[in-house]
Amino acid sequence: MHVRAARVRDAPEIQRLVNEYAGQGVMLPRSLHSIYGQLRDHQVMVEGDRILGCVALSIVWEDLAEIRSLAVAAEAQGQGIGDALVDRMLAEARELGIRRVFVLTFVEGFFLRLGFVNVEKSELPHKIWRECVHCVHFPDCDEVALVLELGED
């Protein structure tokens, strides 16, 4: 198993993974169009030709990035794949000079275990006014906001 940058041919499988969890109500769905448009933000965990997990890092502002679309195939859970994908995104954020990384999630415990802390969504105005206002769940979103401070570069 190894993590690599997503390729164009990976987009349908990324969408399938994400939307499988969206169907369970633990993630927001993603269109194939949005995945292609943000493909350079994505990394995948692969074993041979099989994608076991995916994640994306989206730069929101000069010192802020979001980890999004973290999904691990159900049959591959418990193998540290989610941890490895988040670690890859945190390393990339540090390389870019990002000081804070956040998530909006329905799976709070996973990110708390990795050192993220709860914050009010109001502390993320760039995210709220760029994307959240267009979401069908706005303003009654149940996702939890968590932040990890990476410090100075």
C-alpha cells in the first residue's frame, strides 16, 4: 500500500467512495464535476490498482487549509489508512506554509484522536462564505468544525 497523487482515471472511484459515505449521512456528496475540478487537491491510498482511500487538501486562505473528502473503503478500515492520508495532507500543508488546518466532519472522534480541537464555525469565515452558504444544509449544518494548529513554517 502507498499514497500517491490522484490521477484522472481515479475520479470515478473517489466519487464512489465519498458518495457511499454520503449515502449513510456521514459525509457530504461530491459530484464527479467537482472532483475533476479539484483533482490536484486529492491523494489516494492504493494497493496495486485498487483505491482503498482518498483525501483532499483545499487551500482556503493564506494560513488556512481544509482536509476534505476523507474516505476509506469499508473493507479496508482499521488498517491506519485514514491516519496515513491525514498525515500526508498535514505534511503537504506544512510544506506550503499553512499554519492551520481544519475539517468539517460528522466523525468528530477520529480527528480529535489526531490532535484536532473543536472550534466554532464562525472562526472559519472564509470557508463559510466561500462554500457553506451554497450547501443545502446551510445554515442548519450538523457538521462539527475542528482545527489543528501547525504553527509557524
